[in-house]
Amino acid sequence: MTKLFAERTIKAGEAGIADAFAASNDANLISFAGGFPDAALFPNAAMGAAFQHAFTDGSQNILQYHDNRGYLKLREQLAARLTDDGTPTQADDIILTQGAQQAIDLVARMLINPGDGLVVEAPTYFGALGAFDNYGPTYYEVPMQSDGMDMHALQKVLMAHPVKMIYTIPDFQNPTGIVMSLKKRQELLRLAKQYDVVILEDSPYRWLRFTGEQLPTLQSLDTDDRVISLGSFSKILAPGLRLGWASGGKRWIDAIANLKNGADLESPFMTMVAVSDYLAENSLDDHLVQLRRTYQMKKDAMVNALRCNLPAGFKVNDPQGWFFVWLTGPADVDMGQLLKDEVLPHENIAYIPSRNLYPSKSVVNAARLNFTGEDVAAIQTGAARLSAALAQAVVQPATAAGLS
């Protein structure tokens, strides 16, 4: 019966996306897996009032079909915020989507034919790989450095292979949390122009910086209309809204709009009107301040707990923002196998193993850990239990080797 399924269906089941969300929804687990925001910080009352107003304001006719690019007022509000952030934007430069995830899929559908060259950072966001896999690209992995992807490695790829698109997460790269330097942003744009490549800039965590300097977006530096930029309300308001956006030049937005007609016609209009009303009646900036304060506290709790408990050979980074920390271990430790055999069934802890974050599935000794979805006590408990399991995993092979 499996022969009935298209190859993309089988690959979708192997992407690991469903596993991350299933783990995060299990009340018996301490889940460091999915990118779940802190539900206690959702603006429930304000969003409830906004939805109520959307239903009672008869001028909008919210249950009818509307523009497939999304509610104009919300696009205008978003354009103003992007402009204030340093990326001059008009409402017509934006199309609203069902989360940034749909935008990734639509851009891939717009550009990628089977076999087309696609550069991704190594590691990268597994949800993007799940979307890209549907279109059969030829992947080229470019290693990450402390200030962004390795530009020398990227140039070698571009010199040797035809590449259609570069997918990058310059602000808090998923999963490493690395921020691309200004120098590398400029070099990336130079290379993209030289080799005539489109850049897909995915930046859902940009406004969740705790410390450090905010750098200009790739789109703001682009003078050649080759950057398509993505954002999302999932991480800054609530994921249940399923509302994100793509912004770029007219040729890109027109093409995405045509493809969206075939996908879902339009994103839910009532949600867009409610979010617009929320933005008009509340301070998103004040809300972001609260998110940053709480998430920085949780990040510090996770980093400190891990650094106090991790066995020798393991290390964890300390990012300047976003939702995750990046854990790496000795080369011979398989974090995916360890999750399956020990950590999940015996410690009731979940995380995303690095194998899922490379198209080649070639790196297994690292993991992405979420700190926003659990409370501080659970973070500290989970970090201690995870560290103990990792220590045991390292001791056992060493003991076995000594006995031999």
C-alpha cells in the first residue's frame, strides 16, 4: 500500500516535524523539542477583545472571501513596523500567509524544480527542509561559523554548481542561534548577485533579541531585488493565530499570490482583522519587552543548569536572543539514538537531535533544546536529568572499552 504514496509524502513523515509537536503536547514530558512559546505570555484578554470587535464591527464582513494578499490595514501596519526596523516597506510588498511555514512552502513552490540547486546552512531549520523536500532540490550544505555561514565554502559551491536559491536565517539561526555579521550579510548579497541566486531570508525571531546589537536585514541591504524576507506572529503573539508574511519585490509577491490561490485562496480574514485590531489598541513593543525579559530569564536558567551539570565533552552556547540553545557532544555520541533509547523513555525528556537538521543526516552529536515552553523549575530539572543521561552514555562506552 505504501506504493500508493508520492515520494514527498514518505519524506514528510521522516522530517521529524510531527514528532517535535507530539512530544511538546505530552503532559508527562519535559519537552525541549518544539519551538513552543510560553503560553502564560499569550495576550489572551486583548486578543479575545480584538476577535470580539472583529465580529461586532459589521463594516468588515469578516466571514466573506477577501483579498488573497491579506487584510490591507494589517499589511499597512506591518509595513510601518518593518520600515521602523530599517527595511523600507509598503503594504503592496507584503503577502500574509498561514505562518511563515506556509511562506517557506510557497517560495519553494515558486522557485524550485526537481534537481535545482538549493543552498542551506548546516545545520538548518528542519521545518524548512520538510517544505523543500516536496520539490526535490539538490541540496548543498554550507557549514556555520561563529558569525554566520562560511562564505568561502559558499563561494566554492556557487562556483561549482548551478544554484537557484540560498535559504538563510541571519538573525538567531535555527538551530544554532548564531547571528550573521554585517560583513557576511554584505558578502552574501554580493555573491548572490554575482551568481544570480535568490535569497530567502527567514527571520521569525528577529524581534526577540535580549542583548547585543540589532543588525540590518538582508532585505534592507539588497539593491538588486533578489531577497524575499519572511516573518511570523507565531513567536511574538501566538502560534495558534497561524499568521505570518512574506515581503519582497512585486514579481515575487505577485507570483506567491498566484500560488496561494491554489493552496488556500487566502488566510483567515477574521484572524487578520483581529490581529490588526490588537495592534491598533495595544502596544506590541511593550509586549515584546515582557517576552524578552521572561525568555532571557529562562535562557539563563537552562544555560546555567547545563553548564553546571553537563559531563566533559559536552558544551552549550549562550545565545543573545530567541527560543533555543545548541548542545554539542563528542563525535561518537548519537543524540538521536540516545533520545530514542534512553532520554525519552526513561527520563521523559524530549529534544530535537541534529540528524534531523541536515539534509544529509550526517551529523548526530548535537541537539536543539527549547527553553521557552517550560517553566524554570522544569528547565532546571530537565537539564539535570538530561546531563545525567549524557554522563551515563559517555561512561558506558568507556567502561566497555576498558573491560576489553
